[in-house]
Amino acid sequence: MRSIYSALFTVCLVAIVPVMLTEGDRPALAQTANSTEPLTVEGQLDRNSEVMEDGSYFAAHPFEGTAGQRVVIDLASQAFDAYLLLLDSSGNKIAENDNADNSRNAQISIVLPATGNYIIIANSRNAGETGSYTLSLRSTTAEAIGQRGSSGAESAEKEEANRLLEGFD
């Protein structure tokens, strides 16, 4: 069910993304994620937020990344069930997560496939859920991604991290 909404959302987002990446009033994450110190944003999903096809609220947060860079994105909220999407600059979904570590929070651990702009979508899992959230983005090592086990990194992400590490043995 969620994949249908994600596909519809991606089609709609293609028109929004170029505007988000060129406007001067950009969120705090609209910078390069090249530090081990997390970049953090406090946000709010409410009736003034953008709405997905399924009626859930979302906020978009762009950042710049580098091919091969390992990043961890966390979305935490006490008020709603967090759902996290990562899109490339064309609006293509490259990762998503609903429940990190069996909690209502979400986390994506990924090796970025290309240098360029990315968009993090902070989303509520269910229609009409509102409240404050904390979104963080940090660079990390491949070992940290591997230590997470199946609780956060998707198997495709693990395979990509392993593929990139093969030449470093």
C-alpha cells in the first residue's frame, strides 16, 4: 500500500523539487553533509504541511551529498509514527524506512549513489498525524552501517556498502 502512495508522491514531487533546491529560504539541512557531527532540524507536521496522497503530512529537507558517502538519517517524534523517504534530485526514491529498531521512529543508513542534491522527506506514517519531530543527518563509516544489522539498513544498502568496501581489504 505504501509503495503506491510513494509512487504517486514521487510523480507529484518532480514539480516541487527544482523549486525547493533553488529558493533562498532553505531549511537548515540544506547544506553539505560532510561532517561526522549531525546536522539537526526541529520541525513540525501540521495542517499547514504538505500532504501526501494518503492524507499524511510531510516536510522536505534538501542536502548535498557525495558519491560513496555513507550517511545516516534519523527521524524521531513522540507525537506521530515517523516515516522517512530519501529522494534524489529528480524525485526518484532511493531509500525509505518506517520503524527503526522496532520503534515509531525511522532511520535510513545508506551509501549515496551519486554526487548531487538529495531530498529527505519527513513524513507521518498515518493520515492526519501531527506533531513535532527531530530530523538528523550525519556522515558515518561503513562499519557503523554494518553494525546496525537488519534493524535499520535495508539489505540493498548493506550490499552496496559491502561492494564499495571490497577494494579496501
